[in-house]
Amino acid sequence: MKVSNILDLIDSGDMALPEFQRGYVWNREQVRGLMHSLYRGYRLEAC
């Protein structure tokens, strides 16, 4: 399943995200970038 399909399901209410401690503030492009990085196995460096 493509990331864009998952985001569409979330937007339509057909898929729910669990409650988080803080509000969800990333926009669609930021989420897409994270998912692509995870999919490609890029290493995330601690700041």
C-alpha cells in the first residue's frame, strides 16, 4: 500500500491514528518524507 493511500484513508476517517501525548502537527509532505526515509532505510541521526 502506498503512503498516499494510507494518508487518504486517515483523511477520510477509514483509518484512525492512536492518540498521542502531543498534537499531530506535521503536514502531509513532512509525513510523506518520513515514510519514504523509513522505507528506504535511511539512518536517522540524533540531533
